[in-house]
Amino acid sequence: MAGFLMRLAARTIRCRLLTSVCISILLSACAKEPVGRVTQVGGRAVEIALQGRGSPSVVFESGLGDDLSPWMEVASSTARRATSLAYSRAGYGRSATSWSPRRDPRTVAAELDELLQTLGVPAPYVLVGHSLGGLYVQAYAAAYPQKVAGLVLVDPTHPDQVARVRGGAPGDARFVGIASHLFSGPMRAEFQAHGDATAFPEPVYAGPVIVMAAERKQMLASDAFHKLRGTLLREIAAHYPQGELRSVDAGHYIQREKPAAVVDAIEAIVDRLGAPRAAAMH
């Protein structure tokens, strides 16, 4: 009887945790206070926050389900020294859905390039991507290496992460699979496209790459998943000839918990270009 009650209690706790996650997912789709403006790109509305002046231009790419808002503190600091662009990907924030049903990294990278050209944001670009956005900026660097000055990958997604999590942390994979049924249409399309990808974008980008690894375990994640994430992040850094791994005492949203650490990483790449220090980013 005691064993039955313990199993019942465990199932109840799991259900409550799943409910909490589902509520968080639903709330992420709720309206937020607008922080940017809407422009037209190829006849489609895109929400942007374009600030600052100077070269290089720093471009921010959000993770799955996020609009541009998680970047605003870092983007505002960056704008004191350089051109800074944060935007909401197709279907997020006030951005319209994409004309293309494909949401693979190459397609997202092509849409980002169209946005940059339409706005007249000058190259070279320091691309800063969080989570799944980290995979998208890697795809951009592979497709347009001549335009890219460097990458800052903030707790990024590994291209083979879905399959590796299924093998190394199957409980976490099942949990995410259940939660994904509550994803919005754009989230589901990106999530499914990521599951189909297994390889790093080619050709390998040869410029500087800083990988920022969150040291704190993600909420509800197992120890197995946390250990696997560390392995995957080390693999991303090792993949690039100029890859550098930086561990940060923060959770998955490093840009919110430790914005100065992200700014420092951006500044490290800007300094390699010999850009003048007209003003500090901090």
C-alpha cells in the first residue's frame, strides 16, 4: 500500500509539474508590452528594435517561442558602441508568420539576411543567438561567412540535440514531447524542423565563436540531461577552429540573469576587429 501511495504521489507531482510548464508555454504566447516597432520586409510585418550606430553591427536571434524582448537589456548596452538589432522571428511577437512553411535553419538564416538588407544594417555582423537561435546564427555564418565578424552562442542548441536527448535522457525527451503538443504553430514548426536536423551547418565558419554555457540546471531537467547538455556545449565549441567555451553561473536565459557576461563576450569579438572604443557597452 505504501508503495502504491508513493507511486500515486509521484504521478501527481509529475502532473502538476507538467501543468506548470504548459501554463508557462501558454503565457509565453500572451501579449507583451511592445518594445520595438513593426516594419515591412517582403510584404510581411516584422517586429524590430534597431538602435545605435557604428560598426560592426550586433544582431540578436532569440530562442524557440521568444520574441525580441529577452535581448533588450543586452541590446541597449551594445547600442552604446555599435549598431544593435533585435527582432522577432516569423510568428512571434508582432511579426507575421512566414510565407515559407519551411522552418529549417537555412530558411531562417535567409529570412534574417533579407531583413538585414531591407533595413540597410551594415556588415560585418556579430551574431548573438540564444538556445535554438544559436543554431540559426550558425546557419547564417555558414551561408554568408563574408558578412560575419563572429558568433556569440548563448547556451545554444546542438544540431543533434533531439536525437542525443532521446538516447541519453529519455525521460526528458518524453516530457518535452508531451509539452510540445501545446506549442504555437510557429513553435511546433521550428521544433519539428530541428528534430529533422542532425549535422552542423556547412561549411564550418572559421571566425571567432564564443559559446556561453549555463552552469545551473534547467528547471525540471534531470541530472542526465544536465550532464548531456554540458557535453553538447563542449562539442559546439570544439567544432569551430576559433571556438571558446565560457561557463556562466546562470540558468538557460543568461542574457537576463547575467547580461554583463553576454556583453563582455560581444565586446571580446568587437575588440578583435579593432573597432574604436567610443563608449563602453556596460
